[in-house]
Amino acid sequence: MARRNLWRASRLSSQVFFNRSEELKGLRDMVSARDGSMVLVTGPPDSGKSALLAEFMFRERQDNHTFHIDMRSGTFNTAASFGRELKAQVLYNFVPAARKFLEKLMNSTEGKASMESGKAEDEADEADEEEAGAGFIKQLFKDLIEAMDAIEKVEGTDMQELLKALESLFAGWTSLARLVSRGQGGYPTLIIDEANRLHEWSLSESEEENLMTLQAWLIMVTKQMGITNVILCSSEDFFKFWVEAHFGKDRYMVGVVGDLTEEESFKFFKGLLKDRDVPPGMWKEIYDYFGGRINSLKHIARQLSWCRNDEAEMQAAWEKARRFMQAKSWAEIAEGMQPENLPQKWTRPVLGIPFAEDRLKGVSPLWTPDEFKLLLKRLTDAEGGVCSVNDLRQVIRKEALFSLIQHNFLHYREESLFGGRDLDWFKGRFPVVMPVSRPKFHAMKQNLRPEKNVNGKCLYICLTNSQNRSRCQSEKWPMDWG
């Protein structure tokens, strides 16, 4: 547990947060409601979703009613492993803060007055006023202390018993927040980062039942009982369809963390370089190539920060970084031309099967090379590479289109309750798909122009041939890509 928390602290400290006031407000508005919310935070890779969650938790630190499971920090594909981590995070984050707040409330003038008067937050409801009498409040405090003690006694590997104990704790805590503390103690909020790994839950029959139990519990404590908030975060766009299938479309809300605007991108980039000047021409090249993808800009800024404040040296460093990204992006897009050679996605372990090749079950690509070429043509002809799903389904099979999303060749976006300002310009019909990143958008254009040669060889043949790929990527690539 200590090692995992050190790992998490190290990882979160490397996250860069910048100008996400709208997204923070959206999260805060959703989870401060009294009826429980389930929120899916999505967006393209490297757009800063984890940094947003880290900033949100930091700003909520006074109440510390959040508890966070980072699915990257371990393997949580069974009820025992997930339950153990869930218990650890509740005890490490929520319970200490809850005990401290409860003690403060009981000893405060306001708390004593509340215990004596039993005034309810909503004075319009006389029944609630009667229920919130002095005896009820005293019993509520006692029940909460007992519920916290019960969490510590539950065996962490017994997920079902743990969920029952958490239900009791959160129900009591939410009653306290509504009736006595006027929401000051915060509402319990479970954050699961990289939540798409819930799909990696074991396929064994008993574990399938445990996963269904967890799903039912998440629905119950959010939409049915309204005692807990749940934030699910993922860069895997296909996870949205998984959530919809397992929870129902009306049981969650969507927030998007998209790319920064050009003005925001420049301020962010310049702030990272500090005392170094960014040549205007270089910045235009950087933004045209990467757009406002926050972690990509951070990576380039780090490369340039190692240079002296010399324009020629910085330009050389930028060109080297761009050549590497061009080759990498081109190779990844070219792989889509040969779907039969791609590995399965969303594999799930089948515990108890002795042979390694039979222990994983996943989904193979479902598109054809011709469909992939047609997709590239449609995306590269569209403004900004953004196409309506409804339009694409007229020319590409539904299963092929969603398989491309599942295998991360496309970024899927629908209208959301907050965020997604990078597509404010789009006037077409949502949902839409687009390249996963700006470099891959440029790579899609190049895949449609196989006449480009390196040492007389077609780039497509060169980059999709595993024997030649490493040698070709070390060559000096043409600088006019993208």
C-alpha cells in the first residue's frame, strides 16, 4: 500500500494542470448535487484528464471526501484485488478526514446547536424537521462512528461485505451532510482513473457475477440511493459504449477534456519554457503539427528546455523531435492497412485455464483494408479531420467503424455537459469521430500518398515490414510531412 501511494504521488506530481476552470466547475457542480451522480470523464490520450482529477482532488482536500483508485497502479481484475484496493483507499483517504470532521462538528457551537435543535436543512419539509431532532442527530453520529469501525473490520478481499459496509457508511454520511453540516463535510466521491480496465475483469463465472455486483452497487449508491458520487475516467473511447451497455445511458453524465485553444496552448507552452524565447515561426510549426494536446506540448517544451537560448539549436531540437513523431505516427496508421496482423483489443483473463494462449479472450479488428482507405479519405477531406458518425455509417459498416474506435484508430466524441471546447467550431451533427491526435491526422494524409519514397522504397512497404521498420525509422525523414 505504501509503495503504491508513493508511486501514485510520483505520477501525479508529474501531471501538468493548466486552465481547466470550466472542466473543474463542471465536475464540482456534478458531484456537489444532493442526489448522487455518475460522471464519465473522457477525451483523447494525453489531453490532461488525470491532471484534471488530481487538481480536483487537491482542491477538495479540505474535506477530503474523495477516494481514488488508479487502475494503472496494479492488477484489479478480481473481486478480491479490487475490494482490497477500495478498502485501502477508503481507510487511507475518506475515513481519517471523516473522523476529524465529525469530531470538529460535534465540538463546534454549530454542531451542538444542531444536536439540540435538530434543524433540518430543508425547513419546508416538516416531516424532515421532526426526524432531524436531537435524538436522531445523536444516533446518527453514533452510527457513523460504528460504520467507520466496521469498514476496518471487514476483510478486504470480501468485496460484497465491503460494499454493504460502505453503503451503510455513505448513507449515514450523506444524511449528515444534508441535515446537519449543510454539505460542508462533502459527499463521498469515488474516482476510478483508467476505469476502462474494469473490462479486464476475469471472465470466470464467479468473477462475472462479482463484476455485476459491483456494477449494480455503483448504480444503487448513485442513481437509486443518491448517497455517493462516482467519477469514471478513461482515454479509451470504446469504454463509453461499455459503460452504456452495463449501466444504461440515462445513469451517467459525460464530461470531456479536449485540446487547448491556440491562445491557451501558447501561454501554456511559453510558461514551460520560462526564460527562453519561442521563435514565432517555430511556434506555428509546433502548433500546426501537435495542436493543443497538452502532454505533447509539454514533451516538446522539455526537449527545447535542454537547449541554450539559441534559435538555431532550438530549431534543430524541434526538427529532430518532429521527425521521430512523424515516423512513429506514420507507422501506427499504416498498421491499420493490415488489420489481420493487429493484436486483439480489450483482452480479458480466463482464470483457471492452464494454457497461456487460452487464458486471454479479446476482440479482433473487424474492418477491411478498403474500408480503412475509405475512412482515411473521408477524414482527410473533412475540415479538421472531424466527421459525423451518421455520415460515415452511410459508407462504412457500423461494426467496422466501432471496431476502429475500439482499436484506437479513431477518437469518438459526443456532446457533453462540460468541456470539449476544442470542437466549438464544428456545426455538424454529433457524435463525431476524428483522428486520435493531430500527428496521426498528418500521418493519415501521408498514407494516402504512397509515392513518397525513402531510399527509393515506398514508405508504406517500408514501415509495415517489421524487418525494415527499425532501420527506416532511423533514416532522415522528409521535412515536409504534415
